[in-house]
Amino acid sequence: MTGAPPPTPVTERLASGAFVLVDKPRGPSSHQVTAWARDLLGVGSAGHAGTLDPNVSGVLWIGLGPALRLVPLVLEFPKTYVGVLVLHGDVAGPRLEEAVREFVGPIYQTPPVRSAVKRERRVRTIHQFDLLERDGTHVLARVVADSGTYVRTLAVDLGDALGVGAHLEELRRTATGPFDERTTVPLSALADACASSGSGQPAELLGLLHPVEEVWREFPTLVLKDAAASAVAHGASLAAGGVASASRAFARGDRVVLVSRNRELVATGVALRSATEPRREQGGWLVGSMKVFADPLRFPPLWRRETTLAGRRSGPVGK
């Protein structure tokens, strides 16, 4: 009886969670492209963050295995698009520029009829709306917007505001947060890399399998003391005293990432106060709304239990 084959650098990377950045072509759906990547890599589960319509190309973030749990983090990144808007009538340049400026900031949107989500009015923020080139009624524009923004709807709303009508003729996603189209790979190149890896040359494929740290390092990162990391892994909230260091300052309400001293992802959460806000008392909750990623079995219970006479813990974990 033979045992399981020894792990390879590729299987180890996939087992720990990884993601690929695929340059989605026009034609197939995001779900189809994700399924093809999953089958090429031979993994059991894969999912994408941010759906692209079949006729839209560009950056498609695909999480593999344990990396799927990072999708909520990726969805917090703004998306960047370049597209061609077609105006249905003549509009003077200054008037067009003024109308575009009115769409920068929070806006209301209702998903289109054919969208996969419930059609409820929602607020999305347009961070940038730049006019790059213009040829008569055809306008090349760049939009940076919250995840979940419908750029096609944005074009229609702009046309309505101008009183002439408009539609989106072409669209490409050029970036998802820090991941731009320069780091993407077409499916054909991913297939070639998989074939090379199967022939004993994994270097090319390893270069395409991004470690999950590339996602969470984009957020303020708190390195936890050993006992605090163990407590959080077992479901406790985080007290200020449990933090060994922070990668950068953060504000109240910011998404923060909690890691162990050896840089293993433990959890994510929302800061309950800013990094510079003075502590009101020793300890005190620092991070709430926690989502735990760590396997509790990898973190033995090291914290010191402080109990009341009723046998309940009396305060936050921060040792």
C-alpha cells in the first residue's frame, strides 16, 4: 500500500490558500472563467470577487481554497474601469465636464434588471470620474468606484442628467484595489503554467499563485501577543493590551487584520477606536465584529482566565 504523494511547492501554496489574477476575456461569464481556473489548477473550490458581465473584460480576482474566505476583504477594494460612453446627442465640453463632476461622491443606484442581485436602491461612492478622450459623441472615461457599482447604469444616469441620453459601448476593469491589469494572466498562459508544473517545472505557476498576505497587508495589520492570538482564535474579542505592534495608524471604523507573531492570519475585525485615541482604562475592547480565520487547534489556550465567583471571565483578553 502506497501513501499519499509528497507535497510539492504548488500543492503547499494551494493548501494554504492562494489567488490568481485572471485577465477575463469578453464572452464567458465570470463564473465560467472561475470554473476553468479551478479545473486547470485541480482545486476543490474557487470563487471570484466582483462579477464582470460576459461582454466586459479585465481584472478578475479568483480565490482558491482557503483564500475564498478573503473575498469580503477584496470586495472592500475600489474597482477601476476604463470605458467608452456614447452620448445620444451633442453636448458642449464644459457642460459635459460639469455634469461628470456632479457624479463624483456618494450616488444612488438601482441594479439593472438583468443583474444577479436584488433590485434595491443603494448608495455607492464614485471616487474618480475622469474624461480621458473625446471624439464627437464618443467619450473615453475612467471610473474609480466602490465595489458593486454598475458603470453601465452610471453612463445611463449621466445621459439622463444631460438630457440627451447615453449608453456604455465598451468596458474594461483595469484594477481591483492594488491589483491592476499588469499583474493579470490570460487563461491560456495559466494553462501553460499548469502544464509546465505537471512536467516538473513549477516556478512559472508559483509566480501566478499569489499568497493571501498580498490581500491582507493592504489593511492596517495588528501583530498579536501569543496569548491574545490564541484567545482570538478561540472566539474572544481583542483588548488593547493584546497588541504587540501595528503596521500603521488606523481610525475608528477601519477594517483591521489580526496576525500572529509568525504572520499567520488570525482574524479580521473593525476598530472600535483609532490608534491614537487614548485608552480609557487598562485593556478595553479595541477590535469588534470579528471574523476568525485561524484554526483553533493550531492555537492552544494560552490566555490566563480571569473569572468571577460565577465562573465567568470578568474582562477582555489582553495578556
